[in-house]
Amino acid sequence: MICISFLAIDCSGETEETETEEALDMEIHVTACPENADNRQAKISTILSAGETSVDIFSVNDEMVSEFKYKGYLEPLNDRVMTEDIISCYPESYIKNIAMLDGEIYSVPYYMDIMVFWVNKSMTGDLEIRTEKDFLQLLNTDFGEGKYGYGSAWDSAYASIFAYSGTMDTFVRAGAYREDFIQVAPLPEFAENTTNIAAWQYVLNKASVHKEAAFRFLEYAASREGSIAYSEYMNRLPARVDIIREEDLDIPGFGQLRDYVENTQLRERPFSRNTMEDITSMGTLFQRYVLEEITQEEFCQKAQNITDNF
């Protein structure tokens, strides 16, 4: 039997792997990526840069593919996997600016995260926050001592947050995602009805010695059948927007998330060709500002120098 090796963020159990193996008639060896983002990037980068053949397919995020596609580590996927009809199933600007370089496609997005607006219904009740004015009113609402209209991370003291849709799993597991507590709400209309998206995607090691089998797996992952199977098994939103629009997927909050896809402009985040290094540099710079080692003016100037490379 043909065998491929896989380094992935999702090592959730044997059922999904077995079903995929049976569908493709191949053996798939899956190893978990390090949970720490820096360690994960370092491990994958080391394997790819050394030309190692121990791993055929990697599960990577936007940051990694945005950097790796410039380094010659990855196998282009246009001819076998990411054909024109498949490409048309994804957000156009995302494919162009994240997965593509010089006309070549280097990844198969399989899981999409959308930046959405979450509300704590136990605090907001029937209040509708549809406009910028509504949102500002929410910020100024007196919810009582130690309670606030908005927070940067979830806490029961906050009436709302902006966070990626992947947070859904945390709320579901905690029993908090329900009609009288945590809910996804429509995005308030600001200057533009636009929100950010992020994705996880599969990439093929250019040094792989099992490319034919790897191509078969990637074809399945990009297909309607494979995308739906992954989405419903993992309770995650697929990266293919045609599936989101046309199918009724059995995942928590699907109706609300589909509304975002249908009614909001989805926009990828900008990245430089040295993504991980620039993210680290920006974090270090911000820490220096917080510690008052540099002025706000110096921080802004140095931060601008970093973002000019995007």
C-alpha cells in the first residue's frame, strides 16, 4: 500500500484518518506539529530547508506559506490540484495574495477562520448592534461595576469582542455557545463592510519522494467531498466558499458564519516575504515601547519601516 507522511495541527483521533485512508486506498502517517507557534515554524522550516524527505505534506498557516513560497521549498500545485475550477471556489484575493506567487499556487486551503463579532446575550439582551452608532452606544452603556461593553479577549465581564470564528470550539466545549449567552452577531457596519480571514492549508514538500500519492491526497482535500468531511468531523468552517454558500453543514453556528460569507467582504491579512522575522521584530519593538525604552514617535517610525516591506 502507498504511504505518505504528514505533519499536521489536527491529530484528533483515528476515525478521520481511517476514513480518508479507505477513500484513497493509502496509508497516512500523521505526526502532530508543536503547539507553540515559534517551535512549529522552526521545525517545519528546518525540515524544508534541509531538503528532508521524512515528511511529504505539512499543515501550515498564512504566515508560514507567505514566507515559504519565496524560498523554493514547496511544490507548485496548479497542474494536478489547484486547477482553475478549484481555484474559483476560494476567495479570489486570498488565493492571489497568500497561496500564489508568480502565477503558481503553493497551497490547498482547507480551514477558514473569519474575524467575527461576538456578543454576550446575558448582557446585551435583545439589543441589536448593526451600525457604528450602535456599537459606540454599546461601549458607553453602563452594565454595572466591573462590566464593560467591549473587551479585547473573552471574559464574562465583557458584552462583546471581535475574535476569529475558530473560537467557537472553545465556547461550545465550555457550554457557553447558546442563545442566552455567547452568540455570533452580524458585523456592525463601519466605514466598510469588511472583515479579515485567516486559513490553514496543506503544502507539499518539494523534496517529497511520494509526490504521486501526495497529489492524490491533496486532490481529495481540495474536493467538495474531502472539504465537507473535514469540516463536519472537526466542526470547522471549510476554506471553500462555494461549499459554505451551497451546503448546510452540521457545525456549530454555521448559519451565522454563512451570513458573513454572503454579506461581508472577506479580506486576507497582508504579509511580507520574511513574515516570521517581521512579526518577531514588531513584537520586540512594541515591548520596548511598553517598557518606555523608546518613545511613541520612535515606535511608529520603526514599525512603519517594518510594514513598508509588506
